[in-house]
Amino acid sequence: MQSNIRIMLETREHQMLRDCAAHSDESRGRERDEEQCDIRTVFQRDRDRIIHSKSFRRLKDKTQVFLTPEGDHYRTRMTHTLEVSQIARSISKALLLNEDLTEAIALGHDLGHTPFGHAGERALNRVSPFGFRHNEQSVRVVSVLEKDGLGLNLTREVLDGIENHKTTGNPFTLEGHVVRFADKFAYVNHDIDDAIRGHIIREEDIPRSLTDVLGHSLKERLNTLVHDIVMNSKDREEIVMSTEISESFGELRRFMFERVYTNPVAKGQESKAERLVEYLYSYYLEHNDRLPAEHQRMIASGVAPERAVIDHVAGMTDKYAVSTFEELMIPKAWGVY
């Protein structure tokens, strides 16, 4: 009976999901062929591999928006990821799309993010000869860096969704498009919540013309956005929003960029974080012998030193980046006499 469980799940997908959904038994496959699991579909296995990865665990100590906030309730990169997953799964379930694929993409979409959030991303993009984009680094993490260079060998559907989760992306699955929207829904709304908690803005500061359309609280706005995208996509083979909600949400994002994402109180420490990341990159580029053993092996195998250094620095958590900087730059005490 056990050997038929995966087949039963695949059959159930064809019975329950829409024709335009991604079906597990029709996956475009993995880079390296593997024996199928007898109880899990390919997308369920991808989800599990991501959750058990080291890069996923590190998300708990990586900045979402606010650097070193004082308080336990501000979002981290991991809580952001979990909120994206929850929103995306709700949308996919309602649209009869593949919830397992959606969840795998959502859980993996930010694995390549740097320490200190977008400040670290900007710093590496400046100093790297290859440039740096966190979505591309996320694909590199799961394809090359995890499991001591073997990667997680994820399906092409998950890799495509991770790579194309940014606004400019164009995933080839509807599930990937769901994650693109869910990512924006999550970060705009939870960043509002964190900004209010940090006394940077008040709920009343959001223009009434927007809150009257989208809602007057995080709960109301998420409910509006999710319902709108479900109702406007349920009879179409594309993921779309209504014109009114889409335009209001776009205005809300612009409000956040003006009042929060460029706010000197909220973002005043980012220049320090950028200089720290740039220093770490320069240091390890000059001192390859101080890189972890796995990155030294990469260089010995022919990987460009710049590439190996980027992989190491981008993988750091905020705390590890700070402690490494302190170890390299701050003289140790002479001791107690």
C-alpha cells in the first residue's frame, strides 16, 4: 500500500486541481534524475529539503527591514518568509493551484538574501564584479552551495519560481506568480505594522483614500488583497488584481518608500551596515586563506575568488557578520591584571 501513496496523491491532484495548475507528475524534472519517493510528490520533497537546509535556518537572524530593532516582535527574514508562504498558500488553495509547489517556492525565495537585508544587497552589488541580486543568489544557494556543494537538486518549477519572484520576474507557473504577489502583500503590510510599532508612522498617517479602499488595519488590508486576487483570477489562466485594488496597493507601496524605506530614523544605520559588508568582502578577497574550508576548496577547483567571497559574505547572518567584523577590526583586551 505504501508504494502507492505518491501515485494516489498525484492522481488526486488531477482530480482536484485546475488544468492550468502545476501537477507533480508532469514536472519538468530535476537537473539530476533521482528515484521517486514512495509517499511524497516531487514538490513536497522540495519543500522538505528547503525547510531542513542550513540556509533556511539562518533566515531567523537576517534583517527584514529594520536593523537591530529593540523588541522581540519585529519581523526577520524568516518570519517574512513564513508570512509569504501563508498568504501564497491561501491564494493557491482558493484557486485550486498546487499548494505544495507554492509553499516550496515561498519558503525558498529569500534564501540568498544578505545580512542586513537590502543594505547588504546594495553593498555586494557595488563591490562584486558580477553584480549581486538576491533572487539569483537564492537559486545558487539551493543549486550549488547547500549540502557541501551538491545543492538540493530542486525541480525546475521551484527554481524558476525562486528566480522570478521579484516584481520584474515572469515565472512559467501560476504558482510562481502567486508567490510574486504574496511577497509584496506580505512585506508592505508587515513593514507597516513594524513601522507603527517603531513609532515611525501611525496608522492615521496612511492616506484615507487608500485605507478606505484597502482597509484600516493589517488584517483588513491582507483580507482585501487576498480576496481581490482570488476573485479576479478564479476564472482565468493568469493571476491578476482588479484595477482599483492594484492601483491603491501601488500607491500604498509608494507611501512606504517615501515614509519608511527612506526614513532616516528607520534606515539611519544602513550606511554602517553597507560599509561593514564592503569591508568583509575586501578582507576575504585579499585573505582567501581565512575563508571557510569549503570556500577555499571552491577556489582550488577553479571558482573565481570573488564568487567564493560573495557566497561566504552573503550567507552570513547579521550577528555573524558583526562578530566577524569585530574579530578582524577591534583589538582584543590585553587581559585582566
